[in-house]
Amino acid sequence: MTKKTLILLVAPFIFGVVLTALAQSQTPVAAPEVSPASSVIDNQGIRRYLLGPGDILDVRIFGQPDLNSTVEIDEDGNISSLPFIEEPVPARCRNEKDVQKSITEAYSKYLVKPRVSVRIIERRSRPPAAVFGAVRTPARVQMNRRLRLHELLVTAGGVTQGASGTIQVVHTEPEMCPEPGEVAEKIAAPATSAAGSTSDLGMLETYPIEGVKSGEGKGDPFIRPGDIVIVAEGEPIFVTGAVVYPHELVMKDRLTLARAIAMD
């Protein structure tokens, strides 16, 4: 077999191998799935959801299609745009069933035993809370129910090793529907905050991480919609000199010199 013949026989095989390699290199590789940060804490509180200004409701009167309407709760917390109903229907801090009863009573003046349904179309009364800093997954969290600080941290994947030991909370919105006695409790036992203000809006409240972990009521406060939660990051410190293992540490609360040296 001549050299030329050998080249002709081998060439198609090499060409096929090259084509196969090219095809494999051009085949798109599936990107790893990254689970996005949760934007809604959960759906456990939807049934207990209390209405507020900006929420959109679908109101239907069975057998009276002309009275069906889509309404928005106004800034005063009332429903003021129902057909033929002159008096506003209170809706702030009430659930769907309570509002449904009030609307049924209002239409009972004009209809015999009206059947009314009220359904939430959009929940727009509560801005999301934000958590960032020394957390694994910074996130904006839309809350369908009241939640405590530790629940928000769980949504963000927990704190990192770089956390200093304190968590800062800034309120940007007033408490819409406080629980009975909650305001008095907060006044009686406030967290560490800036002085000289009669309102807690914009104030920086500081909570120790250990208190949050223990689940104590005062150390694990309720978070409001719109709150900004910052897990403070510790400053790095370096242990060098006559130690067994020079190393770097994160400055945490109550970290003494002896503990820093002992952690080599």
C-alpha cells in the first residue's frame, strides 16, 4: 500500500473525529441551577392576611352583575367606590370575611339577602423587607404574615462566619396592624436605639445575634414590612508574633485578647 493510499484511507476517519469533537464542543452545557432568593416568606399567613391601603379586591354580588366591582382600599383604609354604597366600608386591619360581612350588610338595604364574595386580587399594602450584610443570600422578602427576625434570617440563608454578632434594624414604615399590647411592650422594653425621637421610624435598633438564636421575645422582635435588616460584618484582626499559628479572625462582640490567642 502506497503512502498516498494510506493518507486517503485515514483522512475520512480523522475528519469524522474532528466533526464529532466540534459537535460536542458546540453542544450547550446546562448551567447549574441556582435557587433564587425567596421573595415571599411563605403562604402560611394568607388566610390571616389583614388588609391595608393599596390592596385590590374583587367584590361580586351574585345575581347582580351590574354591582360587581374591582376596588382599591384607599389611604384611609376604607372601601369608598362600591356602587350605590355611600358610606365607606372600613377595611384596614380586617380580613376578607369581615369585610364581606360589612359589604353584605350595606347591600341589605337595597337587596333581599344579598350573597357577596370578596377576594384579594393584589396585595400591595406592605412593601418588602430587605436583609443584607453578613448573610448567605441577601434578599427582599414579601411578607404575607407577621414574622420574627430569626425567620427573616432563615430566608436569607442564615448568617455567615463574618458576622460581628449584632443585627441592626431600621423601620421605614409604621406598624400597620399591631397586636394588642405590642405597642406598650415595645415602649416598656425598647431595644438599643438612637435617642431624641418620639417615633421609631428611621431609628437604628440593635439586637445581639445570641438573643435572636435563643428565640427570646425581646431579642427576636417582629419585623415590619419595609424594614431594613443589616447583619453587621466584623472587622478582620490578625494574631501574629510568638503564637503557634499566626492567623486571621473576625472581630466579634465580647472577643477578648485571651480568646483570640487561644483560637490559633
